[in-house]
Amino acid sequence: MKEIIFETQENIKTIILSEIKFDYSGYSDSVTFKIKVNHEIYCAETILEAEEYDFIRLKEDLTAMYNLKQKYAFFRPIDNYLQINFSLLETGIIEVKIELNNPLFTGKLLVEFNSDVSFLPKIIASLEDVLSNNKVKL
């Protein structure tokens, strides 16, 4: 399965979504995935769950951001363990903020980095690939 990789302006792989598995057997269209966050001296890795729509919306929002039709995009799966926020500045820089936490405890990892719009086409293509390989209608 293809990975979805988010990089800094320095081409450092900071967020990697992998082992993305779609499950259509239950009430909702759930997706499990591994997330790995690497930033400076910190590294966190866990398996989380989202809905198919979370991935569709992220692709749509990042596409709109790339086309300069909106300034904000986000990925916030329903389980509240993860939030990724993207903010497009007037300079063309994208501020990325990741919050990885466990709602049952008080600890969390907050990572912020900058990138630019040139990294979006690769992410959008990866999202399209993951969605189309799982027969998601776009």
C-alpha cells in the first residue's frame, strides 16, 4: 500500500501515513492506518482509525488549497487522537500543525513545521492513489 508523506521545506519526512486499510464490513466505512511523526529529536508512531470521508475531505481540501481557493485544510479523524491543520499564508508558505494525543490522558505531542504549496501535488496524488486502490468513488 502506498504511503502518504508530508515533508518540511527542507524535504524532511515529518508525517508518514502507511498501512492504510479500508473496512466496509461495519456501520461506517472505517480506515485504519499507521501514523509516524518525526520531528527533530521526537518520534511517535501509533495505529489510528478514521472514516473514508476523512481521507476524501483531506484530498479535496488540499486540492483547493493548491489551487488557491481556500487557505485552510485539516485532517481530524473522529477518534480525536490526531489533528493535522494546514494554513496557507500569503507568502505561499504552509504552516502545518500536528497534534497527536490520547484523550484519556493529558500527554500529547504537538509538532509544527512549514512547507510550501509545491509539496501538495505529491500528497494529493498519494491520496488519490490510496482512495482509488480501495475503489472509493471520487
